[in-house]
Amino acid sequence: MESTNNLFVVCPLYVDPFAEANADDSGAGTKEYVHIRVQQRNGRKSLTTVQGLKKEFSYNKILKDVKKEFCCNGTVVQDPELGQVIQLQGDQRKNVSTFLVQAGIVKKEHIKIHGF
């Protein structure tokens, strides 16, 4: 019988599971995506946020057109981490994504829609 003292466990080198997400060349988390999210408020009320638009666009003009097109109220909020964020009343995710594509502001493959 051999003793178990001679058994060696070979562990693979440490692998960072988030290495791809943190890499500079990966698409995850970069500014090239426009993120459209919905946030639930109280009851049936919800809030749609749009972030990641390029800085050369006038957020106020986009907001004005979206408000007129979809009959909802909204505002542009300055966030310290995310930059300028457009907030709209109601669940406007699909409306905003089609508006941004039809207006030529963003390509469809660069839009990420989040939420329930």
C-alpha cells in the first residue's frame, strides 16, 4: 500500500473570470453602447433612463423630440459616474430605441435594453 503523502493536487493557474469584461478591447461596459433601462417607482409608475449617448449630441434637443413624439415628460440629469442621463416618464424602452435608430443617432446593434 502506498501512502497518501505522495499525492499532489495540480491546480490550474489563477484565472480571472472577469478578465474579458475588464479588457479594454472588449465591448462590455464601454461607452459605445446606449443603455435603455426601466426603473419601477411606486405602484404602476415607472421611469425610463437612456445613457451612453455620444457627447456631441444635444441631449436637450433629443429630449424635446422624444417628449413631443411619445407624449411623456422627461428631463436630463447630470450623474457624476454616468455623465448625462435622459429620464422619461413611463415605460418608453421600445419607443426610445426605435426613435434613436430611425433618427440615425445610434445603430440598432449598439442599443442594450434592460429591465423586466
